Amino acid sequence: MSLRMWTLREYSVATPVRLPRPRVENASPVLLDPRRLLSAVVEAVDGRRSLGQLRAVLRGPALEEVGRLFSPGVGVRLGTVRLCWVSNGVAEIGGTVRQRSRVRGLAARVELVEGAWRCTRFQLLP
């Protein structure tokens, strides 16, 4: 389920529109839980979870980026999470993380690969 993005002008009078989830052909019965997936990734960035535990979920550039962002004990916590379906088997996730008193944005792309959801891109915004 996804919410339509609103311009600042529309925001005060608009109501969110729920869009139907695209049907994924030949998909695994495993559903995508964006909050659970990103919680695990943020825990790895904060050092509360080993990167080895996420090797089955993270692919290519996402794995490298999480390894680069690794900063144990900084206190990174997941905030809001939003999901947007791009096409069958592809979704983008946006959200926020709290790092002490600072709030940062995050973006991730997940794809259905061999019947399981894999995070192929991950980025913490400045």
C-alpha cells in the first residue's frame, strides 16, 4: 500500500489516496515488511547486528554502503517508513532515522529475486 506524494500547496486540503498493491507474478508467499527489513539494516549500521547476518538480504551496492556507514554505538534508530511500489517485484522505501538529536532521511530499493525480497540499494541522506 502506498500513499500519494503531495505538494506543499495540496497538503493542507488533500486526503491521502491508497493505491492497490501491484500483483506480483509467480511470487513467493513471503511478504515484504519494509519496517522489519530496514530495522535490521539500521541495526547493522549502528553495530547492534553483524553485517554477516544481512548478507542474505543485502545485495551489491546496498551491502557495500551499509559496510561503509558502519558506526557502532552512535545510537541510530529507525523512525518513519514509507513504501512505494515501482512495478511488479520492485519497491522503493523511504524513511527517517534518528541519530542522537539529528534526523536523517534514508532511501532503499528492494527487488524480488528468486522468490525473496533483496535490498539492492540503500542510502542515508545528509
